[in-house]
Amino acid sequence: MKKVESFELDHRKVIAPYIRKCCTLEGIIGDKVSKFDLRFTQPNKESIPTGALHGLEHLLAGFLRDEIDGIIDISPMGCRTGFYLILWGDREPQEVKKALEKGLKKVLEAEEVPAANDLQCGNYRDLSLFGAKEYAKYVLEKGFNLNIYGEDNE
């Protein structure tokens, strides 16, 4: 079995919230894709309730695309501590941080969760606008580090 990149991370030592560039992969014709770990809560100590996480996923799916080009996907982590963001190109954490902060500020202003219906969502009853706003506020107040082990030097 091939190694899974996120399983190589010592989840006991990281300090959330943070933005971590996991890798940049190069395709057979030279195209590049970057993967980021957008960690909102402290692994094994906190987790985001499913309604709030699902609400953030719906909101950020649009708001992040407004702020940064080339998004392939933003997906919640199964552990419910954050999201994975996948983008075209060899991208830098500072660019993602700026876009994520702008997107989360838009979450705070949102009046509804997009696609909160049975036609567009497979579990539309488990969405929380209130919860999404609470976690957006939480991480914006704490601030995202680019150093996964503590304070940035920026």
C-alpha cells in the first residue's frame, strides 16, 4: 500500500489553525496541482460539528472561487478539523491564506447556505449557517499560521 501523505503528519505536534501546503503533483504532460491542509481546529482535541462543517463547505465552495482561480475542489476532512483544498498550479500558502480569510469574511455576511435543498445536496437537512459563521469567526479571530508548529514570523 502506498503511503498517504496526511498519515505521515504527527497530529499531536501541530498547532491549529494553520494552512499547510501538503504537496504539488506534476502530471504526465507537465500540469501541476497543489494540495493544501486548511486546519481550523486542533486535531484530537476539537472538531467541527457536521452541520457547521457542511455549511462551511457549501459557503466556501463559492466564496473561495470568488477569491482565487483554479480551484479543483474543497473537501471537508473526515476528522472534521478542517478542509483539503486542491488547486491547479504550483501555489503558495500566502495566496491561499489571503483568499481563505476573504472567503471566511463573506461567510460572516451570508444570509443563507447555498444549495440547501434536496435537489442540489445529498444531506440538505444537516447544514448550519449559524455554526458555519461561528467557526468562521473562531478561526479569523485566532488567525491562520503558515507554520504548523506555531506562530508565524510574518
